[in-house]
Amino acid sequence: MKKIISYLLIIFFQCVNLHAQKNIIQKPNIIFICADDLGYGDLSCYGATKINTPNIDALAAQGIRFTNAHSTSATCTPSRYALITGQYPWRKSGTNILPGDAALIIPTNKTTLPKVFKTAGYTTGIVGKWHLGLGDKVEKNWNNEITPGPNEVGFDYSFIFPATADRVPTIFLENHKVVALDTTDAIEVSYSHKVGNDPTGYEHPELLKLKSSPNHGHDQTIVNGIGRIGYMSGGKIARWADEEMPLTFLEKAKTFIQQNKQHPFFLYYALTEPHVPRMPSTMFKGKSKLGLRGDAILQLDWAVGEIVKQIKYLGIEKNTIIIFSSDNGPVLNDGYQDGAVTMLNGHTPWGPLRGGKYSIYEAGTRIPFIINWPEKIKPQTSNAMICQIDLLASFSNMFQQQISSTEKFDSENILNTLLGKTQKGRSVLVEHGYTLAVVDGDWKYIAPANGKSYDSLTSIETGILSKPQLYNLKNDIGEKHNLAEQYPEKVNELKKLLDKIKTQKNNE
């Protein structure tokens, strides 16, 4: 009898163990691919006719293509802050576009998106653009370990550059260390004064292979024949070349996937295209006929295809969720004379929308957003209003995690929307550009503000007016007709709603 009981217990525990292993295996991998300054109309699956993006189109055809998806903000640092923290960036000072030597702005003692995955048993990694600061102060020694950074906010592995490609230092960091650092050629960085003897764009424009646009500030230290924002000396071996930098990020992303194929992983793959300076690899130059910006978009699409090939090669595509999006809307003239304006050839990066990067109009924050999960998500188009800020609460819900009541998030649980089980998303969203706006259903209210209504440097409407603006996005997605005077009661209602949201406390 004892032998029978022992045998039954062995079978029972084996079944429990197999069930546990099955649950682990079924937990989906997540790859979040974030483009940089890619517009709503930059992809052929979103209506572009002058450029073809077959790899991203394939993701959309097999998954959900959202037409009312948003970043929180019309620029990169704040939108990425919101993605990681689940919090509107305008609630915290210092979340504007950061220089390359900025201190870390993500709290290390709070719940973050990568920490949600770590708690769920995932291995987490970031590869690509960071732009959320490093270290605990601006003054930092780039020749030693630099901490805190991505690892301290929840990423097990990080391979990044500090800010953007148009800002120094133009180096890779793997976890806490500069890659290929030569200690006899110390790196020094300054955004206040010139350091070292490297030529600058304003002193030696004849050395530039990509001309800077006047008055944009991209004329300081020259690296790889391109003027940058900020000054840098040293680190000659560690500096990357623009043409090879995205390929390095792609290889690191594929390696991370390869190394973690046996257990659940979360990869934040932060592409650099089509942000300036646009200097794609040689095999893509001239291919789009839309200038270097168009070429960079083709390179971006190719990189997405390579990631898909990798997960198929490893046999994990059916259990991998791929999310593709952008950090904000498009901009053409943003620092360099690269053909983005002169070779536009009828392409409309903003699609049917008004504005662009920096703007409070829809083209500033309404972005491509595609989610693909083979055999789990049915192909469809969704007009549900969603925001990248909602990924934190949604995945917390997927993993049945309870977030501490002491932490306040603007993130909302829209998991069923992301999985295509409902066409209903969030009902209210605050958009952030040169000013704030609130969207409630079909109505959008833009708060009055002081400033220029048009940015002549970037040729983009800012959305700033001294009077209130009200648009019905269902009937007027291009925000052509200001209905504020016609519906004063709706203006007052939405103003009160925005004021209420603004006064809510954050989790700092």
C-alpha cells in the first residue's frame, strides 16, 4: 500500500511540475520595437504610397493595426519616460528633451515597465536609444562605470547610446561601461563649452559630409563627418559611425533573443531611424528616392524583418508578441540638409493629420501602433484610443500583479483592447506638446498658451494659440475647424476635466 501511495505521489508531483513548466513555456515573449520620429503616414500599411514597408505591413496584416494610438508626448524623452514609468511626463520637471550628459530621470525605487516583466519571471533587455539620462548627476566620468542607468530601473541587459545620434557622446554603453574604451584616450563631454581640439561644424563646415541646417545647433563637435549638438573629446576608438550603428543594435537585439529563447524575455528594441542625422547604411542610400529620411525608413523596415526572421528561425514566433510603434510624430527639417524636404516627392509623413513632432496637434502624438501575436490575436484594424503609457498597467494585469496602492499611475489597463477582444480603449487622454490638450471620446480641447503658432525652423504648426481650441476628431481628424466658439459649454467641460487631471498627484 505504501508503495502504491508513493507511486501516486510521484505521478502527482510530476504532473504538477509539468503543469508549471507548461505555464512557463506559454508565457509569451514580448518585443517592443520603437521607431524614432516615424510619422502616422510613413508606412504603406497606414496609407503611404510613395514608400513601401513590406515587413511592417506583414505584421499589421497578421495582427492589429491601431488607428488611434498615441505616445503621451510629441517629443522623445517625455514619451519614453511615460512608456517606462506609466506616468504622464509633464507631472515631473526635467522630463523635457535631455542633453547627452543628463542625469537619470527614471526613479530607481518605483515600479517600471521592465520591473513588471522581471517580477513575472522575464529576462529583460534594452537595445538602442535610451535618452533618459545616466548617473546621479550631470558631471560624470565617462571612463569609469556609469550608474545608475537602464539596469537600475529594471533591465537585466542594456546596450545603448546615451541620448540621440545628433548629440554627443557618440558611444555605445553595454550595461555600465563604454564599449571599446581606451583609458589612454579619456572621454570628456560638455554642453556648456568646447573641450579638446576636435573640429566643430561652425569652425570647419568644409569637413562636413552632411551639412547642418542653419540655426539648429547641429554644428558643434564633428564625429564621422557630421556636426553634433554638444562638445566631445577623446574616445576615438569607441566612437561609432552612423552607417554601422543601427546594424550593431540589430545584431545585439538578435543575440539577446538567441540567448533567451528558452525562457520568457522582454526586449525593448529602440530603433534610431528616421531621427536625424539620417545616414543609413550604404545599401539603403538612394533606394527610396525620398532622400536620406526615406532611405532610413527602408532600413528600419528591413531591421524589423530581420527580427521576425530571427524569432521564426528559433521557432518561437507563435509565442512571441511583437509590438511596433514610434515615440512621436514626424519632422523633416530637424538639423541637417539631407533631402527630407527637397526630395519629399509627394510623400506625407503625417498622413491626414495636422502638425508633426513637437506639435500639440494630432500628428505630434498619434502614431503607428501594431501588435502581432500569431494564433492568439486575430487580424483586424482597431480605432480604439490607446496610449503607450498603458503598457505598464496592461501587462501588470496580464501577470495578475498587484501594484502598491502608494504608487499612482496614469497607465490604464487596456489588455483586452491590445489582444483584440474589444474595440474599446481608454476614454480620456492628455496629449503633450508645446501645451496640453485633452481628448475625451471624439472631442479634443487644446488649452490656450502663449508662444508662436508656427515653428519656422522645422516648418511645423505648434498648435499654440492664445484662445481655446476645440475639435471633433470623428468628423475632423485633420483639426481644420475650431469649434470652441460654437460649443462654449463643451470647452468649459473639457477645461475642467484637464484641470482635474493636472491636479492629481503622481507617485513621486
